[in-house]
Amino acid sequence: MTAADDSVLLRVEGRAAHLVLNRPKALNALTHAMVRRIDQALADWEHDPAVETVVLTGAGERGLCAGGDIRSIHEDVTTGDGGATRDFWRDEYRLDARIARYPKPFVTVMDGIVMGGGVGVSAHADVRVVTERSRVAMPETGIGFVPDVGGTYLLGLAPGGLGPHLALTGAQLTAGDALRCGLADHFVPSSSLPSLIADLAGAPVRDVLPRYVQDAPPGQLADERGWIDHCYAADTVEEIVDRLHAEGSRAAKEAAEALLGRSPTALKVTLEALRRARGLGSLEAVLDQEYRVSCAALASHDLAEGIRAQVIDKDRTPHWSPGTLAGVSADDVVRFFAPLGGRELGLRGDAVTQEVAW
């Protein structure tokens, strides 16, 4: 087995096929090789009558997946032409769409840290399990990027102002709040996961899951909906920040401070992307839009700078350009959504609605 193969472990136990993300020292961050291996396994298992259920888990104790391998992205954008990253995103977004339309029960165990690309390979599944250790987030604006992997689709469906709040601040969700926001379906205590996974070898997920599901510990967002809905109903990021400051609560103030530390360009593009996503209808159409936005971000100053500050040098002092919200014009934002011509992702035309009966 090659090192690339070892990064995703495949096995079949009884009725269940298992995908195990296996880069625990890197919090199972996704590489292009991992995406291709998962996609090929799903293609093979889709037509295998012996496989009834597919289960996705992460190796180690820290989490399912912390996202894409952004060190590789930084190297590609600073020493190359970004082509490798565009190819990675193309295959990654197509995999996310495959997972969403997979014709067999796809169970994702969102235990521990699940962020960015980890959300992409888990939160589009039809059976999404969280635990008391789950921390789910789309933190892209902190590195000068915009939520992708269908994140703007998922957050666009969240109730009230929760979607903009989570997308702009990158706030982490516990199990209860992930359920509230529609990013997960069931709470299972982490101590029960081994038994749950083992039982899937012998019975359908619809028979196994009810034996393990419990009520999730309460989250925080239910008590904060008042100020969140009010503040994030504003038309612009500037007005959102003003409303957060005026709200008076500690949580609102912390949200305002978080926004002011993010890339101004990424914030404005993210808000626009969420609003456009709500009108696009299908996940595939939103992924097409996200691919345009991601490719534009790849050519921007802020993505490389954000990764440098947060991951490479770790000085936590990114120098955004422009450095203020006022410096980002409407034309600057619109450019992120420009058509790519022959380089479009093109998923909208491939979309086929499937009824998953299990």
C-alpha cells in the first residue's frame, strides 16, 4: 500500500463499507489523493450488491477532518500558478455532490473537529451523526477565503440570521447547535460509536440508529437568536458590525470583534455568496458558484496572506488588502462571481435528483 493509499483506509465488514480518513497528525486534512480515492471507492461500492451502507470516520481522537490541506494551497499559489489547487477543488466539489446524491445510505460520524472540507465530505450525507465532542465550523474568512464545499448552500438553509453569523465569524458549533442549524441529524454519545459502527455490519442503518440516538446537550444559539437575527438582517457587512456593537451583549460584541479581524474582502464576498446561494436552488448550482469564487480568491492577495499568518508563520497578524470594509467596493465583490468560460465546474448540468429509499 502506498502512502497516498494509506491516507484513506478502505474496508468492508458485513453489509457496511468503511472510509477512514487516516492523517491523524494533520487532523485528517484532505489532500487531492484522498479525494480521488474516496470518489473511486464510492463509485465501486455504488454498484456492489454486497454493500448496503457506507460509513465515513476519521482516524485518531481529535476529529473527523479539519478541512483541506491549506499548506499545499499556499505552496501552489506562492510558487506555482494555482493549477493544482483548481484541479483539487474541481474534484473535491464533485465528490461533495456525489455524496449528496449517493443512492445508498451514507453515514458520516462527525466526531471531534469537522471544519471546511471536512464539512463538505460529511454534512451533505443523508445520515449525519454528531457527538458531545463535535466542533463544526466553516472558518474560511479567517484565512481570507470564502466558505466552499457547499458550505454556502448549507448555511443558506440555516434559520434566521444563523447562516450569515456562522459564515462570517467562523464560529464553532457544538452538537446541539449543529443539529439546530441543519448541519447534522442525530446525536450519539462518543462512547457508543464503536457499537453503532459494529452493528451496521449486520443490519440496515434504519434499524441500528434508533438504538443509539439520544437528545443532544443544549447549544447556545437558541438563546442568542434575537440579536443574531436582528444584526445579520442588515444589508451590508458594515451595518452588521454597527448593529453588533450597538446590541450591547457580550456575545454580540465578540462577534463584531471577530468580524473586524477577518479579511474585509472575504466578508463581503461571503455575504453576497450566501444571498446568491439561496436563490440558486440546487447544491450543484451552488457548487458551481463556489468554484468561481474560490478560483477568484486563489488569485487574490488575501488567501495567501491569510494562510501565511494563520498556518505558515503563525504570527496571527494578517495584512489584508484592502485593510478595511470601506476599501472593498461593489465591483470588487462582483468580480468574484465572474463566469469562467471553458473552465466552469459545470455541475448544474450534471445534477440528477435521486430518491434514496432506505
